[in-house]
Amino acid sequence: MRVNEKTVPVTPEPATSGPARRQWRPDLLLIAILGLALVVRLYAWWQAPRQGFVIDEAEYYQIGSILADGRGWAFYDMATWVRPPLYVLMLGGIFRWFGQNLEIVRAVQTVLSVATVYLLHRWTHKTFGRKTALVSSLLAAIAWPFAVLSYLLLSETLFLFLFLLSLNFLAEYLAYLPGDLPEKPRNRLSRMFPRPTLFLLASGVCLGLSALTRGQVLSFVPFIALWILISRGWRNWRGWLPPCAIIVVVFVLTVSPWALRNYQTYGRPFIDTTGGYNFYLGAMHGRNGALVSQTLETVKNQADRENLGYQKGLEILFKNPLDFAGKGIKETLDFWNLNFGADERLEESYTRGVVSPAWLLPDQLLGDTLYILVTVLALLGLVVAPSSRYGLKSFAVIWILYNMALAFAFFAVTRFRLPVYYLYFPFAAYVLVHPRETLAWLKQPFKLPGRPAKVKRLGWVVGLVMPVAFLAIVALSYLPPDGSLAQTGIGVQAWFAQQNEVRGDELRRQGKYDQALQAYSQALDYVPATQIGIGLTEALQGKYDAAIGRIGRTSQDIAQSHLALGWIYLRQGNEDYAHGEFRSRQIALDDFSDDWAWDNLPAVPLPDNKLTLGEFDWGYVKGFHIYEKENNNSPYFRWTDMRGETGSEPASLRFPLAAGNQPKSVSLYLNGFRPVSLTPPVVEVFANGRSLGKVQTTRAWQTYTLPLPADLNPGQQIIIQILPSSTFVPGADSRRELGVMVQWAKLNS
């Protein structure tokens, strides 16, 4: 494929300075497209089927929380690796000023994602013109993966913004021919730093910031120099050495504070150490991640640990190079392929009817289907589209090949492809906007002016082979019977069927047991939620043996089965059996066990209105971690968990009331333990949504009693809510977000 971008003349851009400067006018179509991009991202935010953190979200959140507390980078001393710092610094800054408010994070990322659409439009506009730029930005605006990324706590959104910003600055620099300045210097500063030089400096800074967001940019810097040489021509390579040197120097200066920090801490300058882990894991075909972590964590120094990862990976490579090559080819093909089960798609348990068509359908149409269409057109456009002095075409080719090489050496993950996918849009848009030119190119491969015959033949063959090869690769993962189209259909059908299970749950909670069983009978009987719902209904009807048998026959790999069985055993008075169910590993690993129990396990009035937190509190507590002990001889307690999307959601305690019970106050036994560097939190207490006041906790257990309002009018229950003023993450050895410790709570008459 020929990528020399000096052979095709480009119409000069209108002057942007001096007397001939045109009056700026807003591009209404572009504004509409950016508005559409915002709407698509807000829709993804609204419809996201949250099931807890996915992939690296939890780690980013936890490091950001530690930074916000002012405890620095100590997390990495105990972690498996050191990550680039910029994204977690952004999170830490937001958490510092706004608390652990995920909505603020998502809002910032949404703005960055929309701004990235504009940056793509700007580069495409200067390269291919307004129409192609508008279509390109439209494709980027509606592409579903980027809308989802703006919702997730992952570094890709920030990285794409900074990377595209760097490339825009560098493309502006490349647009100026050597010695050609757009305007006369107006002052001493402009003489020292002409406009092209400022573009070059800004590009180097943004490139460095990109590397501080995702470390893959570090090894890509030499290819930036290659891009400049290809874009401006090899004959004048000496003239382009200074700008290449400037970019490298500015890049090094930008990343040096973090690299020097790591040098002082670990004895070697680096940006991140995930490369050694990933190379070792990739060499093992992406399996045995626990073994990889266990092996590397025997080395405490992070720099030495990364070296060990590469050493282990190389040992596997040299021991069986053919196997490594086979793995590399598979990963290179997977780089282009679809993966319906990727965690970032948020479609876990879609076959059980828990993911709405409002999510599944745009994910299919604007995700997989659009990706295939865009990629086919882009691969054709890479050959058909003309070159320009802005270097978009040559950069796209280099960037694709570079990322394919990374996939070969390490492994392919769907989201690793997204920074490459973003650059497909301009070339797909070019083919859509210029169908006549494309058709003429396909019909007359030997009549293209200005190219040798061999180059024409090669380009024509490549332009046809690449889209066909891509379709061959992606067909099985897209088409029925096992592709994403079929899986989307399965998910949609399951969701509609399981609305009967949702209706059954509602009827069961209302005490309409016969109607609930009728609704359950129309749901999917193979889904555990259906059988658990029927079993709970049977238990409420007194049919304990039938309920236990039914739930016992369904999946025991989920927490809900054990919670339901434990609750039934408690109703029978069999605490030993209940004890065995509630201590199951599945419950301990499910962060939403208490939420499910709160919604599904009916609670009864407590003796003396005292709630002791521990094994048997399921259905009475929400927003807590699993129960635990300080030591073997101490009683159980629970930590309150993270404070929700807004950082202000309290933990809840349920007190069903017997007839005529009128409590006057509530007592809480709390401990506000914090590391020495942090202050124990103030805790605000609520009753049925009304604030009772605030208490200052200490690092010791203490009883706090607050009066209940005389006009509370509790009805059938009182919900006591606990909202600590702050939370903390202990560190890499315990990544839970902890609020305040609660041992018991009591309503006093």
C-alpha cells in the first residue's frame, strides 16, 4: 500500500489571518452533529444496565479515592502493577472537590467525548473537505462503543481526546511547507515562537499527556517521526530531523516528572509496568491470570517485576516459537473480530432477560453493525482517498499496523481496538461522500494518473482484498447461529419473557401469591430468578419442602439461591442450615447480595427492636459490605459501602414494627476507624428520610442515641439510614471502599 502523501496536490486552505481573513460563521450542521453526539452519550448513560464495576473501573476508582484522601501513590507499592497516572489524577481531583460523585466523572467524560468528535471533524475537514468531515463526525457521534466509554470509568475517553488533540496540532504543523509562515511576526514572542513552532510544542505536550494516560503511546513515539518523514518526503529528511527532535524533547519533558518519581521509588524510570504482566499473560494465551499475578508478585520492586514478566514471556516464546506465533496470529485476527461477551458492553446475563432491548438494540445497530460497515468502507477508503499534507492517511496506516503488532505480541481486547476504529471514520466517510470517484477507481485501476503501473495494480488489489478479508474474519462472530446478531435476538426475547418474572416479583411482594405464580409460569423456567421467585412464593404459602426442593435444584453458583434458602431455613427455625447457606462463597463474592435480599426477603419485627448485624440480618440491611469480625472472639459487624452514583446515598437498616409500637429514639453502635492520616467521619442519621442529626465518630466503638421526631408517623416500618461524611480505601491489599463500622442498632421505646 502506498502512503506517500507528497505526490497529490491539495488545494490551499483559505488564509486564516491578515486582511483577507473570512468572518467566522457557525456551522449549524456540525453543531447539530455534536448535539447528536451528546444525546447518544446521555442515552447510554440513562440506559446503562449497571452491574457493578467492570474491567479496570474498580481499580481506577479506588486509586482516585486514595489520591483524593491525600495519601499519594502508596497504593502502587502493594499493587500488581503501576499504571499511568493522568486518568486517576483526574478522578482524584474530581473526588477531592466534589466527593466520590460518579455523575461528575461521567459528565466530564461526556464533554471530552463530544470534544473528540469535533477534533476528528477538524482534521478530516482540512484533509478531505467539509462534506466528508461532517459525515465522519456523524459516524463518530453515533458509534455506540464511544458513547459507552464516556459512561465507564476507563481511561480511553481521556486518551482519545488528548491523542486526537496532539495529532491535530501536529497536522497543523505539517500543513506548513518548510519556510512558509502564515503571517509576519507581530512581536518578539511571535518571532521566537512562530505559529508552526507553537503547534509542534503543543503536539509534544499533548502526546506526553496521552502517554501518561495510556502507556502504549511511549513505544509509538518513534513512529511519529516516521509519519513526519512519510508525510513530508524522504528527500528532505535532514530538514525534518529538528522538528522530530523537538517533539521527542517536549514529550520527554512532559512525562519526566512521573518517570523520575518512579526512578526514585523503584530504581528505573518508567511510565507504567503493565507491559510485563500483559506480555507474560499473552504468551500464556491469555489464561492463568492468577498464576501470572502470583509469580510476578513474588518480586516486590515494580520495575523488577515488569522485567520478570518480560523474561517469563520470552522464555515461553523461545521454548515454543511456533506456538507463540500461532497465538499472535489468532490475537491479530481477534483484533478485528467482534466479541459479544466483552465486559465493557455491559450485557452480562443477557440470556436471563436482565438487559433491556433499549440497550441491546443500539449496541447491535450502532455497535457491531456500524463497525462492520465503517471498517469495510474505511479499508477501501484507505486506498481510494487522496493524500494530503495533513498526514491523516499515512498516520492511519501506521497506527493500524502498530496496534496489530501490539495485538500479535500481547493479546487483543475489544476496547484496545477503539483508538484505531476512531480513525476509520474519515475514510469511510470519504467513500460515502465520493461514490463516483470510488466507482471510477474500482472500474479503471490502470488509468489512475501519476502512479506507476505496478503501484496501481497493488493498490487496486489491496483495496479489494482487505474488505473481503475483514468480512471473512468477522462473519462468524456476527452472523447466526452464534454471532452477535443471534445473541442480540436471544437477549431481546429473554427480556420480554422475563417481564413476567418481574411482574411475579411485584405481585409476591403485594401478597398476591396465586397471581404471582401465574405470572412466573409465563416466564423462562430455565432462568434461576424464575425458580427462586416461585420458591419464595411457595415458602410464603407455607410450602417449605417444595420451596427448598425447587430452589435447591436451580443454580447454586449465584448468591440469590443461597440467600433464599437461608431465609427459608430461618423461617423454619433451623439456624444451623441457615448458617451454612449464608456463609456460602457466592454470597461473599456478590457485592449486591444485600440489595437483592432487601428487595426480596420479607422482614419481620425484631425482638426488642434490636438489629444485630451479622449472619442473619439479610433483608434488614442495604448498602453494606459482607459481615466480618475484628478477631475470632469479637462479634460480627458490617462496614457501610460506597455511597452510590452521587456519593451521597446512605446505608439503610430496616425495622418492621409490631402493632402499637411507637419508638422514641434510635441507638447505633458505631466505629469510625480511619488510618492515622485520616479523620474519623461525621455520620448523619436519617429516619424514613428525615434527618435526625449528625454524630462525630471515633476510632473506638461507641453508642450514639438520637431522638426520633414526635410526628414521624412510621407506619409499618422505620428505615434508619446512615451517611458517613467520607469513605476510604485501605489500599491494594484491601480495595473495598469503607464508610463506618456498625455492630448493632436499636429502636428505643
